[in-house]
Amino acid sequence: SMAIMQLLPPQTSEIDPASELRFDGRDLLKLSPAELRRLRGKDIAMIFQEPMSSLNPVFSVGEQIVETLTLHAGLSRSAAWKRAVELLREVGLPEPEKRIKAYPHELSGGQQQRVMIAIAIACEPKLLIADEPTTALDVTIQK
């Protein structure tokens, strides 16, 4: 999944020059970094296995969702904030209006994972890559 998103460090990964990675009629391996960045988050999104290593501890979870929506969906800040609350509600985070202002360390592992899922589905991507997305969720929710 990291290879598809081209998130592996070039020093420790090698892609056979004959390889192709096709998505929506385009070879992802031939895209410029800017073109690939435009696809990530909007058309292709990923839910990482470990939310605490993916969420930025310096920003509230709301700011991190808003960033995705303003960059990739072109929403205004106020519209993105409103949509972020809706997304947190959609993924089952209790008290989304309150939790949106929380920092990652203030949430449980399961709540952090719900935030990661909210970020991943925010722009309604065509391809959603999930790396064990339910691992951090409690057993009842996993089912």
C-alpha cells in the first residue's frame, strides 16, 4: 500500500523500470511529484494502520481534517470546518463538536483511528487503501 502511494523512501526502495502502476488510465510511476500530490487525498486516499504516527501532534484533529478539505476539495475554511464535524459524526466519534478541537494525544487509539478514517474519506476518493483500518478500534466496533 505504501508503494502504491509512492510513500516509500527512495533510498530503501527500488521499482523495476519495466513496472507500471495504473490508476484511472494513468501510470502513477510516470507522474510528476506535483501530479501525484494532487491525486493523493483527493482521488486516492489511505487509512494507515497506526494513527498516532500519522496524525500531527501539533495540530488539532479538526485542523488536520480541514487541511485535507481545503487543499483537495477546495472548500473554504468555514465550510471545511463544518464538513469536518459531519465527518467525525459519520465515523462515530462521540461529541464531534467538542472532539474536533482535541489534539491527537487527547483521544484514545480508537478515536484517533476514526479521525484517520474521516481524513481518508473526506474527499470521497475513487480508491481507498486500508492498512488494517480496524486494528486500533475496540473489538465491538471492529465487528
